[in-house]
Amino acid sequence: MSLTLETDRLILRPPNADDWPAARDFFVTDRAAGVGGPYTEGKAWRHFAGEVGHWHVLGFGMWAVTRRGEDRALGLIGPWCPVDWPENEIGWMIWDPSIEGTGLATEAASAAIAHAFDTLGWDTVVHYIAPDNTRSIRLAEKLGAVRDDTAPKPAAYPGTLVYRSPRPTGAA
């Protein structure tokens, strides 16, 4: 299984230590509210280390999203499956606000969803979204996901919304 994904404009690769400054700059601001932040620098470090560790424990995880020809991480998008999550999630965090509205998050998330079905063999994909995170809700809907009020929610986030993505056309 390849550790990277490529789209027309992007390279999705495992996060690494060089991504820490961009992650920190995101996690300590109000932009991180949709993922439980803002965090102290210490909690931001632990959250980022958890993202990197996910790869080491499961062999996959959220990818650092970079533009082709660049290596600066713009955010994280991809599989997120903590042991206490009721279902497998494709999640996203856009660290760089300058890419909002460019379609890059949609492009990366679409590739991640296809990978989850085709390569990881998932039967379903959900997105756990804070109710006031309107940008994430719009992204989920743009991806074709439908709100599923009957789906179980992570115990740590009982008020979260669950959006379920359809299997992409042609997916295994």
C-alpha cells in the first residue's frame, strides 16, 4: 500500500516533524475550534503527535496535504480511527486559511474517501463535525455526504453531527 496519494494539484503524504510549526500555528488559534481547540502549545503538540502516531500504530492516517512541487503542509485530511471512535472517519483540518474556497480540500478529501473504500476496504465512511462548523458541513455536503442522525457518536463529542459519505462510483 502506498503511503502517498496524488491528485491533479496535490500530494498527500504522511505528516512529519517538519509539519509541526504549521500544525502548532493552527491548533493554538480559534481556527481549531472545530477540532476541539484552541489548544495550549502542549496540547497542540500531543494532538499532532497523535496524528503522526496513528500512522505508526495502524499503518495509515491523515495525510499532510501539499501542493505539487511544494512540501509545505496546508492541513491534514484522511483516515482517523481512534480506538474509541464508533466508526471509521475521513476527517479534515485546513491549517492554511488561504486555501479555503479553492477546492483543494474537496480534491484531497475525495481522494481520501476513494482510498478508504478501494484500498483500506472500508464498508462506510463518516465525518464527525461540530454543529457550528459550517465550513466542514458544506465540505461534507459537497462530497455528497448526508447527515445521519441515527449514527453513533464519539463519547467524547456527544453533540457532534455525523455525515455519511456514499461509496464513490466505481469503488470496490
